[in-house]
Amino acid sequence: MAYNIDEVNQNIAAIFGEDYVQSHGLSRPSTSSSYQAAQPMQIQHVADDDADGDGELSSDNESRDTSDYHGQMNSVNFEKWATGMLIPNLPQNSVVVMDNAPYHSVQENKVPTKSSTKPIMLEWLTKNNVEASIRMRKDELFHLVQLHKPIEKSFKIDEFIRSHGHVVVRLPPYMCDLNPIELAWAKVKRIVRHHNVTSDLSLKRLKEVTELAISQVTEEDWRGFDDHVIILEENYWQRDGLIEDTIDRFVIEISDGEDSDTDSTISAISESD
């Protein structure tokens, strides 16, 4: 069974849209008591095709930037949820699908880049049992890093999930539309907007309405979400094939043209002789 993971920040911007927030001067909570009343609420959820799943709603802002409603998820909160909520509720041998959001992508044994400092490069090389000296130049250290870096990146959360007997599948970068749970969030937000007729949702009321909205995402909805994503995926594969065929034809035509030009040149030289 495949389980789709995603997060959303449910706040006044999610309810009415960013244009509404900006037009009403609510981009900074400190300047508007009405926006403060609808504090950002972090929602983490996982669901399978039967619309069963476990989620957590949180309004803890201690470690977040509260100057606006963006950037309120972080790896610490995500890992806490994965440990306490996700893993205990996953059936054995599950497939976990997630995107490449920064809080999903904290690397284990992160490889230094060319702009990293010498101490960071030395620390990484030592940790990976590669002989190096402080007397070496930075470009020499970076060369050693390149020689010994792993072929693929290793993500902390992936290894954690795999250690419990599950498989992790990551979506292609910038293609969150291939995750059915995005369609579920769209329905949840529509329901929340529908219930917020007075535009004064308190944090407590926002939680209640959001939980109600999540409960109204049905098994039939999930089948529809999955079918929609399957169609999208098939379209992407078809387009990818068309691009490859077009490039191949273009390369062949250019090559044929170059051969013809070469043959013509050779013939002209022979005739002149």
C-alpha cells in the first residue's frame, strides 16, 4: 500500500488567498489583530487510497518565523511527526511517497561544495576516512571530496523510514502535481473557506473546521485523485517520448546535412583536380 505525505500551513492566506491578505494589509500579523486571530496552523498528514490516515494539527510557533505566513514548516517538526505519528501507524512493507521539500531533504553525510570552507572539507574527509592535511590547498581538498563523494544523496528521513522496513519513493523535483494528496488539500481548503462566512476564525475554530474538512475527504475522492494523477503521469511520459523523438530526428537531419556537404566538397575538389 502506498501512503502519500504532505504538509500545509492553514491560515488566513490559505482560506482566502494571498491576494486577499495583501489587499487587506494582513501580510504581517503584528500589524493586524484580525490576522493574529487566525494564527498559522501547521498540518501534517499521510493518507492511503482508502482515505485512511493519520495527521497532526499544530499551532506551536516557538521555532518558526512568525513575521509572515510562509516558512513555518521545518525538519525538526517533520521528523517529530514522522517518529510519533507516521511510523507507528504504517502497516508493514508500506511505500511512502513524498516530495523534495527542504524539510524532507536533510542530508546524511552532506557533501561539501566548492564554496565550503577548508575546515568543513577536512571534517567531511576525516569522517569518511579519507586522508587529508590542513596543509593542503582548498582545491586539492575539494578534489578529494569529489573523488570520494557517494554516487547518490542520502536523506536522513529516507533512511529512518527504510530502517523500519518501508520503501520511500520521491516525486520528481517541482512536480508536486503527481502527489494525489495535493488534490485533497485543495478540497480541505474549499471546505474551510465555505465555513468561514464571518471571516473571524479563531485558532480553535480553525482547527475544528479543518478537522471536519479532512474527515470529508472520502474513499471515492481518493480514487478520483489517483485516477487524475495517473492520467497526468501518462501525459508526462508521452510528452517526454515526443521530445526525445524530436531531438533524435533533429540530430539525424543535421548529421545527414553535414555528410552531404562533405560529399559535395570532396566532389568539387576532385573535379578541379
